[in-house]
Amino acid sequence: MEITHDKTRHMFEFTENGNSAVVEYKPFDGGINILHTFVPKPLQNKGYGAKLVKETLDYARENHLKVIITCPFARVYVARHKEYEDLL
């Protein structure tokens, strides 16, 4: 699974068979706000949304960024993966 980071469009993306799953974020001074996770029906229930959120959180950690989470899916992910709570 290859996830790409489009820094210009502020998103992480995975594409399979022409279908794209994305996590969109908005940068702010010293951090990012995870706004939205979208996984189209053909890619749902395969863990792609979770992998995209994880990639986004790992990016924040590697770059010493604080994280605000507006996206409900990402909020649930962090609740289940306590190792990311320090980013909030």
C-alpha cells in the first residue's frame, strides 16, 4: 500500500483501481488540524482509512507538530490508539 503526501493540497492519499481514499488536513502555526477522512465504497472495510490517519499522525510526530482533530473518524482512531494522545 503506497500512501502519498500532497503537501500543496494538504492531504494524504491512497489510490486503488481508480478509487482514492484521503485524509485532508489544514496546517496552522506549529500543527495540523485533521479535517476529514474519505474512503469510497469500493475501498471501505479494508483498513485504508485507519492507515491514512496513522500516516498523518506519524507525519505530525516526525515533524513535531501538534494535532487538532475535527474529523470524527480520526478522533475514534486516536481514542483506540492511545500512543497518539500526546500529539493533541
